[in-house]
Amino acid sequence: MKNNIRLLFTLIIVAMAAGSLTQSGCDSAPPRAEPPPPKVTVAKPETRQIVDADQYNGWLRAVETVDIRARVRGHLDRIHFVDGDLVKKGQLLFELDPRPFQAEIDRSKDQVKIYEAQQVAASKEDARLKELVKKGGASQSQVDAAEAETISLAAQIEASKQEVKRKELDLEYSKITAPIAGRIGRAMMTVGNLVNAGGSDPVLATIVSVDPIYVYFDVDERALQRYAKSRTGTTSRPLRELKMNFTFGLDSDEGYPRAGTLDFADNRIDSQTGTIAVRGVVPNPGTQFVAGARVRIRVPIGEEHRVLLVPDTAVLTDQDKRYVLVLDDKNIVQRRDLELGKLLDDGNRVVRPAAGGKGGITADDRIITQGIQAARINYPVEPIAPTTQATASSPSPSPSPATAAAAPGAPAAAPAAH
């Protein structure tokens, strides 16, 4: 029993000695090396001359639109165009069967000849009676009746001649021509159909003018007054006198590559929407624009001025504040609050100093554009030159849980609201 107790104590002492040696070995291990600063891409803000502009959605509309209808009744005999053709003013489009109209003309001309023959006989009778009345062979009443008959036949001859002209006009109307130049739609009736005259009868075709073409869009009243005031200092002059240019783009265009001139504003404001219809005129010599197409419109405001631009993906959000991360001369990350301006088509954002004149950036500052996720405020980084250009479609990186845990107190990176 004593031997067992002695063996137990011996084992405890050996175990304590081994633990002491292990602890001593750990204490003598070399310290771990600090990781190198993270690499981030930096770039200086871009300085550019721009003009502020408002953006709208609108649509194209033809300057002239004409529904082609027949003025006379007849059977459609010929169609002289192909659906969708560009037609000239006065070009023959439809032709009705001309034979009934020509027959009516011939009948009216024959009626004129009948009245003229009767007039010759009546004139001779009038002259004979006037000679007889001198000799007492006829009464004055007979002379008056013969004279009235002669005058009546002359009037009937004139009326018949006017009827001939009207029938000739019907024959002319049987050939339907284009009242304006433009693009014609499809023929709504085919050869052989009976065409009736009148506004309630079916439309034969529709022509829309193509050059120039109108752009319509709605703006609020204040915006329209601001445009006029920025040009002339007054809001009383008509819009067409201001000669305001604007740019626009189709759905298939990038940006606003096309141009026009504002020439009209409606005479009243829509009480439901608080907007007023505005129109611009656009040259369309190549007929590339089609009436009814949707367009995006940009109207410039004020004069050209210089601004600072940064990639929109470099702008971060901290609750209601916007900021960017910049490097000082020791490559330490600093935060700069700022206010956002317009987002441009190339993905750059106009920036200004924060409210109260605090924060802001200069053209010489180095802004972190890529690698924001690895950057920590008041910690150093290793800057590298940019390799790719940031775009508006590139999402701003979000901090991972590991990064957030490694940088307690640092604001989370998030893309700025457009």
C-alpha cells in the first residue's frame, strides 16, 4: 500500500515537470508577423465641363397626318402604290372606274346642245314676232313670251355647262392623289370594292409626313419657366422664340445622340398632373424616325460649368450621408463626406462638398475606386494604378462578415443611391 502511494506521487511530480517544460517552450516561440497592407486601386477625380440637364420621356408624332377618303362613289379600279411607300404630293394613289363619270359628262354635254338648238329656234321666233307686231300681225304678249323663252333657254344652257364642269370634277375626283408628301400605310380596300363618298366611309389609306417630325413630352410648369428665364431673364416670351436646343435618343440608342429644337408649349396646364405639353421639331431627312416611337429627352439648363467627377461605384453610404475613401500622403485611409450631383451616362457621378462646407474632395485627392472592401479608415493600404474603368453597372462591393469583424467601428461599404 505504501509503495502504491509513493508511485502515485512520483507520477504527479513527473506530470507537473512536463507541463512546466511545455509552457516554457511556448513562451520562448517567436511573435507572429503582421500582414502587409491590403492593395487598393486609386484614381484622382476627373475635372470636366458639363451642362446641367433635365431628363424626360416622350414620343414622336408626325407633323401632318391625312386619312385618304373618296370624294365620289364608284368601284375601285386600280391601286398605284405599294404598302409603306414614300409618296410625293400629288402622286396618283387610287383610281375608280372612270366610265360612269365620262358617260355623265357626255350626257350633260348633249343636253347643252339640245338647249342651244332650242335657243336658236326661240331667237328666230322672237325676231319674227317683233317684226309682226309692227304690222299688227302679232300681239305684244306673244313677243314678250318669245323673248322670255329665249332668255330662259340661255340660262338653261349656262346651267348645263356648269353641270358639265361638275361632272368633269367628279371624273377628276375618281383619281385619288396624295394631298401631302410622306409615308403611306397599307391599302384598306382592294380592287373591285365599291367605294362610297363621305367622311363616315372607310379610310382607303393613311399618309404621315416624315420630314420634319415632332417630339412631344410633358414638363412641370416650374421647369418651363426656368428654361425661359435662363435664356432671356423673363418667362413671357413664346417658347418658339427662345430657340432652345435639346437632345434625345431612341430606345436602341446609347445616351442622347440626336438633336432638335423646342418650338411650342401648350396653352394650359393639366390640372390632374400639374404638367404642360411641350413640343420639339426634329429634322428627319433619312426617314429614320417613325411616328409613335418612344424617346428619352434631355433639356439643358444654364451654362456650361466645371465639376468634379468620381466613379459612382466609389461612393459609399452611411445612413443619410455619402462619402468616399481617400488616401493621405502616408497612404492612410481617410473618409470624406460629400453631396451627390447627377449620375452621367459613363458611370461617373458629380460630387460637391457636404452641407456646411465640410468634407469634399479636390482634383489632387487619391480616391479608392477598387478594393474598398479591404480598406479600413485610419489604416494604411498599398495603392496601385487602376486597371479597369468603373461603370455604373458595376455593383459596389459589400463587406464580408470576416472584414466587418476585423474592422469594428468602421462604416459598412454600400453603393450610393442614384
